[in-house]
Amino acid sequence: MTAHGREQVLALAPDAAAAKAGLAQANSLRWSGCGRNERVVWGECQGSGRLPYRTQAALDDGSTTCSCPSRKVPCKHALGLLLLHADGAIQAGNPPDWVTEWLAARPARSARQVRRQRSDGPADPEAAERRAASRDKKVDAGVEEMRRWLADLVRGGLGAAQSQPWAWWDQHARRMIDAQARGLASQVRRMAVIAATAGHRVDWPDRLTDQLGSAHLLCEAWNRRDSLPPVTRQALRVRLGYTVSTEDVAQSGTRIADIWAVLGQRLGDDENLRSVQQWLYGERTGAVVTYLAFAAGTQPLAPGLPAGRRTEATVALYPGTRPARVLITRVGHSEDLGPLPGAASWEAAMDRVAECLSADPWADVIPLAVRNVTVLPADRWLLRDATGRAIPVTGAAAARWALLALSGGRPVDVAGEWDGFAFRPQAAAPAGRPGRLLTGWQA
């Protein structure tokens, strides 16, 4: 991260407002006592209070802290500081005590977490088995209720379902939460969102039907779970809402050490819950995985790997879903992104989709990367590969126009998400040249 560019810094912002505010803070006149070394960059920013805010950012994993009261992580001051660093406006120096104390406390906090985990002692296996059996019975009841609800919805028709108010959908989603089947609750709420778009997109019946089929498949698979292949059985449990603790993954999850290119990042802010999702492409292993983190209230949001860069790191795999979710356990050197990986055609890229869905039929979005595609802007945007096959493009208009501008009418390499209906570009490059994230491309 030591050579982080402005685009990568802005990609760390938790929302558009924070990115805009961070740009306003990237003014040397607001800062004093700034400095940097190979590990950290720091400075004091004058805010509305009597004392300036003390801000610092680690250069290995992008974690930040600031004495300001903002609950956003990174806050606008941290973004402004990183932007100044990206511009080369901060000179090397020796960190003050408040910076060295923060650096020293980071591994200490991790050690305390490990000690707490060890002090808990072994769990009672019989009690754990009873709790698991009790939950399975609740899920059994929830699945049976969901099957009846889906049958009623289909008999009534999509048009009747589309006209239902949000409270109608939400009531059933809450019943699934009561049944400890949060995955089914999420399915119902996704249906509600699709139904609400009926006046804005022509493909809503197809998307709603697809979501209904996914929910029905979850119910049928749960009732036949003992006959499923182990990998699909794991995916089923995760999709229904059974979780695996971070501590278990850190201890026993399969590890992969690689150079990971972050070719997609999605930030969310849903009321009091913030999230970050990244797609990581392994340069040596060819693995494609996803990093996902959540934070509530003022809890810091773990930033993942530097967005739009290649970083040496070790990850541990969560069991279940495809592409696999990972926990980042070690972060090393980071450098510019370089040329994008990718398949030679959409047909070759769809082989990855088939591979994922064969293990996890409920995967809603799957990362894809393809080389040498041509942008075709029209009423419905398309990306055409070298064989002549084209697929539709979705996503924010700003990202699509940024992709067209980057192409200049020539072939481009792209990476993004496939949701079964359209492709959402997240990173691109003129064919064979270094890539960049489309998020925040115009900032």
C-alpha cells in the first residue's frame, strides 16, 4: 500500500459522502505534524474542536484510526491523509509517541483475542449436539412453512405478488428469522426488492422467478440434505444461515498463500451496519475467492486488501459457499495492479460459473474476468468478445461510461460480477495494459 494511488484511496471510502469529504480534507493547510515511514503515515488535522484530530493509517493493510467522533471507517480525515500521502505531499520522519503506541497495540489486541479464546476451555459436546438438534427442528418447521408460502405465491401469480406492500414480504421474512433460517429471510427480502423494481426494469418477472426457484431449491435440498455431496451440503447450511466462527476458520481453515489482485470492491451502508466485499484473484494458484466483512455502529470495519492492487497475502477458507469466502490471516508487500487476468472468451469464463453452481447452486453473483472485449453502447449496453458473443452490461451509469472512456473504442480487458442475467464491470484496462478499478474512476 506504500504506493497507493488516489483512486485506490477513494475506493476505501465507506460511501460517496465520505469520499467527497475526504477530498476536501486532502489540503496541506489543514494538517500539521505530518510524517511517514515504511509502516505508517500520520498527521494532525484541525477540525471543529479545540484540539486537532490525531489521524494515522497503517501502510500494510490500510487500517486507520482517528480521534474524531465519526463512526465511519476510514473517516474523512484518514482518507484526506492517505490522499496527501498518495500525492507525495508527506515527508518521511520519525513517528511521535501516540503513533508508536498505536502500532504496538495492534498485535497486542490480537494476542488478547487469542488468549480469550483459549481461556474459554473446551465446549460441552453433548450440550452442543442438543443445541444443534434443537435448531435443526426449528429450521425444519421454517422450511415447511416456506414451501407452503411459495406454493401460495405461485398460485396467486407474479402480478399479484408484485403488488403486495413491503410489510407483506417483511412479515414472512421475520417468521423465517424466528425459525433461525436467516437465509430464507434474505431470499424473501430479495424477492421484495425485485418486485419493487417492476416499474423500472422489464426483466423483473424473470428475476423474481429465478429467486423463487432458488428459495424452492433451498427447501428441497434441506429435506434431502443427507443425500447431497459434502461440498453442496456445506453450501446449503451456509445459505440457510448456519455460520462458522472466524476463530474456527483462523484455526483450521485451509490456507492459500498467493499474490491476490483485488479486481472488485463493493461497499455497503445499511442503517447501522456497514460492509465491504472484495473479489480476490490468485496470481499463482488461479483461485478466485471473496472477502466479506461487517461492522456495526462505531465498530471498525476491517478493510480487506488494498483495492485495485496486487498484494502478497495468506487467506484461510470458510467452508461452504462458492466462490469461497476467506479470512485474511497475513498481509505482505503490495504493488500496482498490472494487466488483468481473464479468460479468452465469454464461453470459457462461463465454465467457472458452471463449476461454482455445481457445488453451490445458490450463488447469486460470480466473479468473471475476460480479455479483449468490445464495449457496445446502445439502449442495452453489451460487451462482445473476440468470438462475436456478447452479453448485457448492468451497473451504475458512471461505471459504464468510465469503461467506454477507458476503451477509447478499442478492445478492453474487464473483470466484474455475473448475476445470471447481466455483467457488472468493476475493473478494466485497455487490452494487455495495467488495470484499474472503475469505482471512483472519475474522482
